[in-house]
Amino acid sequence: MSALPFTEYLAGAYEAAAGSLPGARDAAVATRRKAAIEAFRRHGLPNHKLESWKFTGLNALERQQWVLPANDGGVDAVRLTAATLTIDSHRLVFVNGRFDAAASKIGALPKGATLAPLSAAGDALKDALASAGDDRTVSLSELNAALASDGVVLLLDDGVQLDKPVEIVSFGVPALVNLRHLIRLGAKATATVLESYRDGGSSTSAGWTNVYAHVAIGTGAKLTHIRLQAEHDAAYHAALGRVSIGAGARYAHASVQAGAALARHELHVEFAGGDAEVDVRGLVLARGAAHLDHTLFLHHAVPDCRSNQLFKHVVDDHGHAVFQGGIRVAPQAQKTDAQQLSRTLLLADRAQIDTKPELEILADDVKCSHGASIGDVDAQQMFYMQARGIPAAEARRLLLSGFAYEIVTAVPEGALRDYVEAFVEGWLAKNSEKGGAA
Amino acid sequence: MLEIKNLHATVDGKDILRGIDLTIKAGEIHAIMGPNGSGKSTLSYVLAGRDGYNVTQGDILFNGQSLLNLEPEERAREGIFLAFQYPVEIPGVANATFLRSAVNAVRKHRGLADMDAMTFLKTAKAKMKQLQMDEKFLQRAVNQGFSGGEKKRNEVFQMAMLEPALAILDETDSGLDIDALKIVAEGVNALRSPERSAMVITHYQRLLDYIVPDVVHVLSKGRIIKTGGKELALELEAKGYADIVADAA
Ligand SMILES: Nc1ncnc2c1ncn2[C@@H]1O[C@H](COP(=O)(O)OP(=O)(O)OP(=O)(O)O)[C@@H](O)[C@H]1O
Ligand SMILES: [Mg+2]
């Protein structure tokens, strides 16, 4: 236990590190960071008293004396290969919260495209730091703004199409790592981004990755955004994504969470122009004592937009999944179509899910629906497979893989889907080997 | 091959099978007919080992060995195949994946090596051709969105792939059009051999024109109330069950 309160302890860590953070010599950046750590000191970590933090507590974080990552470290080739795409991509690797140039490769970019690590992004650093969370999320996002050591900046001018995916890979370390991303697509630009958070394997002690991503999708632009959280089993992971979507734009997001002891991926999406479409899918694979949370807030602030949320949870052992699906339809947002579905398979007696739709619908001419189902694998389906000679454990694994399929297929076909599918199948196979709770 | 002795079974505490004796020798085909609710599907589930179908008396011997303590997958690997009256849909699992797992589980039990993907595909496509099934059904999720007839054909396709010693067909003819009925019957007949047997549950004599049974049984209220040759099916078709059921009472 630290002698200092948690916030003061981290404020101290900030003071010590400030001089070596990106942009330290830029007065505007330094001012922003200073203000951010002050905001964090005032707010402290979010607690159960906040409605949106009722099911997920961060007390465990306060019991540790966090260090900021050292300035070195690398990742071994085997680990890197296992965690990355087999096709050519623009790959940015972060180890110890810092850009690892040796493991990264940014290919030739079309005119009008900027892709760089935050630490080398020049003036874009200010833009990236400017964004902040709202009341519900301000504390972690400000902590991130104060301490962000690196991240990715992707800026596409109007009409720029990025053919190869952008692949962001972070390897967790036993330290507090703050990564910050800024993704901005101009009108009619298109891009595919894969973020993956992996176990760095350097130690068994827990690290904490705190991610903030600001995403702005211009008019008629299209972003496909895949996220895989597969951190060390003892790690903590908190992420906030703030997404704004222009008229006629499309945002397809798939989030798989299967690692960490405690993780929350919170996503706020704001529609800023009509005829836009959002498809957000999530898959939680929780075993052991993992506590994995998806919290969403989709704000239909304008008319004529469509959103779809589909979240699936496979919870084994005494794992705990949380799904909070917030939808707000503003009074003027007529002709909104907002759908939400949460489905859960609890594989053990002590497995848990808290699933909570939160709909605030203030317009009358809308199509909104939500649903949730919770159960074990279907006995009839099990019998059908067993009656064909398939052993119970394998039948169960096939059924779970079938359950996850709707999420996996949200990922574009090809190397990207193969990557996600291989990960999910690997998890299920490992779970089936340990005997599960079948 | 199959000896059912004084079999009593309950479902949800309710007596459904109330003393069935039935012996099927190798190479024989037995038809089971009987009114709705008489226990035909229940018998097929009990043979396949479904959870919740409790045998309270009697025994089932398959090649001399009791099945009662075997799991459904163990029975399947011993060579029992049940074509379901209502095939189950499995979203997200491709028919090919499902069937390859099944084929390899059975092969493993027989001491054979796994069938590799190429051989599996070749074999599957050949069998599908015989059954006039589109190859697309391999990539579709198991039974999901299949029409009634397509589901039945898929059952027979699985049977053709697994080559069971004892096939139990529970109303595989219902929902099939006349052409499909012939194709499916040919699929069953293709498996006929002195070593293989079948139990064919049906309501219609027509199927038995194509799959000619050695013995026909009438099941009513959980008991076999009459056994005869293939002409018994014709008699039932003409007169219905009323007389036989009344005679048995
Ligand atoms: N879970 C259950 N609980 C209570 N009764 C059941 C249950 N399952 C089946 N039964 C009853 O058992 C009886 C036999 O059903 P079964 O499905 O075996 O009939 P069947 O001969 O196959 O009929 P059909 O010709 O309509 O297919 C029926 O009366 C049915 O309602
Ligand atoms: Mg029946």
C-alpha cells in the first residue's frame, strides 16, 4: 500500500516522467498535460457510485504502486509473428508503451495520408491530446492525456483510400502504459484498422494498459475497426473510444475481449449527419476470474441513421461479463433505426453476466429494439451432434464456435477474418482442453 | 444385431414405453408403424441414448452388448444412426465441419486415421450427387434454413457418410416429395447388406414400396400390439389402426 493516496502517487509519477514524454518541450502540450493530471487528481478513478460503473470496479488498481514503463524493451520474433497479420499491412508495434521501430513497418502511403506514431506526429500530438472524455469517462481519459507515451495518428484527406490495413499491436508490460490514438478520415476516405493488445510475456505480474482513441469519420467515409484485447491473464485494460460519424458514413466495429483479469472497453459513438450507419459487434470470452466489460453509448443526435449492436458472451469458470448498451435518440432524430442484442452462454455455475440495455428514446418515429438471452449451450443441439458420434467436449466446442461466428463474420473476409477466427478458435480449443465446466 | 427386451421408459416421469420386445437380425429391415403419440420417436431416442429418456426396466442389447450405460456418441460410434424426425438446426456450424467431425470420430473408434479435408470433400460430393443434393449444402450451417425435405435429405446424406450398422429412420419420408422419396429410399437401399439393418418408422405404406421391410410392427401406447410381414402395412393403409388397437385392448 502506498503511503500517498492513489491519485497523488500517480501525480508524482507524472511529475517525474513529464520531461521525457512526447511534446515535453512544447509549452502548449505541457500545459495540456498539466491540466489533465490536475483533472485526474480531482476526479480520482471512477467508482461504483457512478451509474455506468456499477458492475465494474477499479479498486484493485488502487492497491498497486504503478510504475511508468521503462524506455527500452523489445519483443521477440516468435511472439510478434503470432500476434500479427500474415498479409502486408502498415504495422505499428508498441512495446513498453513506446513505438518499436524495428518491429514496425509503415509502407508507402497514398498522397493525403498521414500515418505515424504519436511520438513522432508533430503538431498532430496537440490534436490528439485535445480530445477528452465526458463526465462518465473523464478521469481515465485525462490520466491518459497526461501520461500518453505513444499511440497512432492516422489522418486521411478527403477521398483517400487506404488499401492495406493499419495494424496497431501493443505488447503489455508490468507497468502503467498509456496509449492514445487519433484517427481522422476525411470525406469519402476509407480505411481498415486492427488494434490488438497482447501479452508481452515479459513477466507474470500485472500491467495496466489505458487506451484512449479519438475517431472522426467524415461525410461518406468508411472505417472498419477491429479490436482484439488479449492481454496477460493478470493484466488490467481500460479503453475508451470516442467516435463521431458524418453524414452517409459507415463505421463497422468488432471488438473481441478474451484477455486480462479486468478489462473494460467503452465506446461512445455520436452521429453528426444523416444516413449514417454503425454496426458494432462484440465477443467476450471469459474464463478463470476474468471480468470483461463492454460499455456502449450510441447517440443518435440527428435523423435518419441506423445502428446495430450485437454482443455475445461466453463465460466459463467464475468469469464475469458485463454489457451495457446505451442508446440515446434525440428528440429531433426521427427515422432512427437502432437495434441491440446481447446473447450469453454461461458455461459454469459461478459464471456471471450483467447485461443492461439503456434506451433513452425521445423521438417518436423510430425503430428501436433490444433483447438479451442468457443460457447454457442447447441440449438438443448437443444431442444431435453426439448422436453422430461427436464427443461431448468437441460438440460443445463446435457449438461455441458457431455462437461466435456471427461476430467473427463481421470482420472482412480474408487475412483479417482468418486472424480473428484463429484467435477465437484457439481460445475455444484451449478452454475445451482444460475440460471446461462441461 | 439388436435385441430389445421388455423395455420400459419414462420421459419427465411419464411412462411412455411400456414393455417392448423386438429383435432385429443382421441384414433385416423392420418397419414400425403406429398412431401419433404411440412412442415411436421415444423408442428411437431411447435407442440413441438421449438425456431425459430413462429406461426403468428391461435392456437393449446391440451385438450382444448392453447399450444402457453408453453415451449417445459411444452408441453412434458402435454403429447406431438415428435420422431425426425433426433434424436440429445448428447456426454458425458448417455442415461440412460438423460431418467431418462425425466421420472422424467414428473412424477413430474403428482404428482408422482421420479423413483429410480433400478426401472428405471428394467422398461427400460423390454421396451428395447420388442423393441429388447441391454441394452448396456443405458450406451452409447445419440444417439452418433448410426446407423440410432438404433436412430429411441431409439426414440420409449423413447416414451415407457414416455407414452405420443399424439405421433408425424416424419418419424420414414425411415432408419429402415423390421424387425425393425415391432418391432417399435409394440412399437407404444402397446401404443394404447382410451386415446392416434398419428400423424404419413411418406412417405411410408408400415408403415401404421402395424400402421393402422384412417385418412390420404396430406400436400403440408404448407396446407392440401386432407384428407381421410387409402385407401388414397394406392392411393398415386400407383400414387404419382402429381395429388393431381395439383387438389389442
Ligand atoms: N417431455 C415429455 N413430457 C411428457 N410427455 C412426453 C414428453 N415427450 C414425449 N411425450 C409424450 O410421449 C408420447 C409419445 O411421443 P412420441 O414422440 O414418441 O410419439 P410418436 O409415436 O413418435 O408420434 P408421431 O407419430 O406423432 O411422431 C406422446 O404422448 C408425447 O406427448
Ligand atoms: Mg414421432
